[in-house]
Amino acid sequence: MNQVTNHTECLSLNNTKVAIIGAGVAGSTIALRFAELGINTTLIEKGPSLVNGPPICHLHAGGNLYREISDQQCLTLLQQSIDTVKVYPQCVNVRPTVVALPLTDKGEPQDLLPRLEMLRDKYKALVQQNPSNEVLGDPQHYFRLFERADLERIAQRELPKKALCDEDWLVAFAKQVNFDKLKFPLVLVQEYGLSAFRFAAIVSLAIERLPACTLQTNSRVIDISAKKNGAGWQVTTAVNNDDRVNTAHYDYVINACGFKSGELDDMLKAKRQRMVEFKAAYVAHWPQCQGLWPEVVFYGDRGTPQGMAQLTPYPDGYFQLHGMTQAITLFEDGLVASCEQSAQPKLPARFIKKIDHHWPEQLVNDRTIGNIAHIAQFIPDFTQAITAAKPLFGAQQIPGDDPDLRAADVSFHESGYARAEIVKASSALAAADAILEDLLESGLVTSALSKRYLNEHYFPVSLQCQADEVTARAEQLAQERNYPTALANIF
């Protein structure tokens, strides 16, 4: 979508009040989308700060980390990722991803080519339609293939201090990876990183500057009910650790509660089929690490001992790790579904305890060390890495009954009640667009420019956030949440 640059153009608003319940990636993005347009928006969050949910680390610009999803989902994620980069450029770690198939994998590198070519062609078409869509590099170089001989040559080069071309991102990797464990060619694809802490920083800074948005943190919704004659909603909130209760009227309510969306649905007796999956990523420090690293993904069968291994780099030798095995990122009984009696899937108590309180130190160390060993199958010197922090963790909602679904955005229950049901961060803008369209169609917001605003992302205040202030706020949030400040920085 294009950016609207004329800040004097605003929606002509009715006196409409919108409540967004939940200030994760989806809720915060929707709040920004609306408040930038002058819509009277209240963002209600039970925690002390914004965007503090399941771990995010990359854009999914084409869904190349998921062989199992459909081509259509991949195309959707590509478009959504491009839109996300344009609105949140300060969040993006501009570095490519290496996709490798181990010898033990049942697939072949050539199997990946039809989808990669389809995505490259789509990206090229999007750039031809609008040059501002060229945010993932030259479309011709969306992906490149490297044979073993190429990487053996690259491994002889000195480590570059700055990446001036694709090969520069491969020097450190080529010096460390065990070629004998992999099938060739390897793929280098423009799947960039996405910093959760910088995302949280931008939405926090922008919302503080937008008079149309009222932020209520440390507030939980204890009741919601529809007013008679379809005249909106009564929302009752309580302040954490306090007896204060407040009831307010809103014309439109957005359920952006993430994995707890079903609790709000249950208050309204709104049936909804969904799943929730508890997942964790781990934080390691490799002090001996040298050079520039791409993200590295070694494919594998999810849930098996050879599940996908993923290495996500940050500055100063810090890495975020995934291992898609039951002993690392996945958990036994960690995927649960709603039932006929409740729209809220019931996670076992041990997972809720981790979310609400803390992880046992031994479990943190065991799973992080297990993930380090999982990566070290392919990068032997990674055994030198150590546990650097508690895991990045949370429960991820998946609407419907397909556990492989990755591209999703929004659903509606009845007039004036929407659910933001994103699985990936890059889908948040699509959710905001769909709900804005519903507001316009319902007549709660009217404008002669409405069609234009549906097709153009208008974020002047958000885009004015400067790199230094984003970094300072992101580092502050990382420290408050007890994570290394390196996770708040980009290359």
C-alpha cells in the first residue's frame, strides 16, 4: 500500500468510540492505524507495557520457513511483510536468511524452486505496480542458490566488516558450517529480521504522541455486554492490584487478546473454534562469534528429534534460537483446541504458570543447551554458546482447526465486534485494514476519502520516530523484561 503524506487530510468522523482489548502486535497496530486517522480509540492492556507476547524474530516475507503451508498463504505473507516494512522500517533487521536441507531431510533443494520463483515473480510484479514496494532488495535477487563449491570459495575470504553484497553475508557462515551434513544448493532468500523490542518501542512512542488514542495499561476486562438495540457495548475494567472498577461505553470493540481471545468471546457467549499453542525461543550468547551472520534455517520435520533448527542473529554475538522438537521449542500437550462449551482453549496449568510467573531455572538451562546442541549438529563451534537469558515465550492463537495456518487476520461475531486473530506479526496491518473497512461500511466512521484510506497506510506520526529514540526505548524495554539489550538493536 502507498503512504499518504498530506497530514491535513483526515477522516470526517462521527463521535465514534472504539475499544481495543489487548495491546500486543495486533492491538497496538490497529490502535496506531485508527489514531493516526483521528478515530477516538482506547487501548486496554492488562500488562504494564505494549507488545509483550509470543516471540517474533522475522518478517516471513514469503513464508519460506514453512514448507507445509499453501502457496496462497506464502503470497499473502509476502504482501503483508512488504506493507509492514513500509510502516515499521525502524524494526527491520536487513539481513538475508539461509535455507539449508540436512542430508537427513526427506526433501531436495530443487523442490523449493517453484515456490521461490513464484514469490520472486510476485515481488517483481508488486514493485512494477509501485516502486515503493521495493523494500526487500532487488526483485531479481529475492533469492539466490549457492553450490558447495561456491561456499568453499567464499569460506576462503576474510571476514567483511560490512555487507556490500549477498556473498558478504555468507563468509562467517561458510567458515563454520559442516558442509558434509547438508544437501546442495543452499538458498539465500530476502527474509529479513523483525525486532520485537523495536516494534514495542515504536508503537509506544507513537501512541504517546497521538491525542486520539487513550492507553490503559495494567487494566483487565472483567465484563463486556451488548447494549440494547445494538447501541454499542459496555466494557468494565479493573486496575491490577486495586479495587477500582470502571465501566465505559464504546460503539465498537476489537478483541485483540491473543491466546486469551476466547475469554472475551465467552463473556459474550460468542462461539469460535480456535487453537492455542505454547512455544518458546531461546537466547544464547556465542562470545567467540565473528563476522556478519545471516539468519540460518535447517529444515526438518516438525515435532520429530530432527525438527527445524533456526539461528537468528543479533549484534554482539547474541542469537535467538528455535528447535522445532518436543524437547526444545514445542511442548507435549502445548497445542490445545476450544470446545463446544468454551471458545477459550485450555492450556495445562504448567504453561499458564510459565506465562504469568516464571520458568524454573533448570528448565531454562536444559532447553537452551538442548537448542545449542541442535544447532551445533551443523555448526560445530556453536557448542561454545551459553544460555544468555530466560526464553522468549508465549502462547500463539491459531483460528480454526488447521495447526499449519500462518496467514490470518480478522473475524467478526456481530455488528460492532471484531476479533484480530493474527498468527504472524506481519498480518497485523491486514487485520487493521479489514476492521477499518467494517467501520466504514457500518457508518460508524464516514469520509469522502474513505476508499483512499482503505488502500493507503497513513502513519505520519509513527514514521517520524527516529532511530536513536527507538533504540533507547527498545533497550529500556529489554532491560525491564530482563533480556540483553542486544536484542533491541539491529545491524
